[in-house]
Amino acid sequence: MSEKIGEVTHYFTDLGVGIIELENKLEVGEKIRVKGSTTDFEQEVTSMEIDRDEVEEAEAGESIGMKVRERVREGDEVYKL
């Protein structure tokens, strides 16, 4: 499997936004895979936010908000493809 870059810590159902605690750097334009017991999909990172400010990249230790195309769950792992 690819490099693990983080884990989902929250999901806002009404917004379709997942909060991901990063363990490694992530940039807009990269592809990710979200994998969990009932979750498994890939998508491109089209935008992400830190504290409601849009950012192009985020570092390890930061939490980002990102629009996801499917429901994600707390504990789902996020990999860079």
C-alpha cells in the first residue's frame, strides 16, 4: 500500500467534509486513498482548509478540512497515491 499520511478524526455530514490529522505533508493536486472497515475510495485533493483558511499545502501535525466525495468515518486511514 502507499504511504500513510493521516487519519480521519471527524466528518461533517451536512457539508461532506472530512477532518484529517496529518502525519505527513499533503498538497492540493495530489491523489489520496481513504481506507477503513467500510470505506475505500480514491480522489484528488482539489482544496483543503486549516481553521477555515484555504491552503495549498499542509504539514505533519496539522488538521485539515477537505471536501470528500464519499462519507468517511473516524479512524479511517488516508494514504497518498
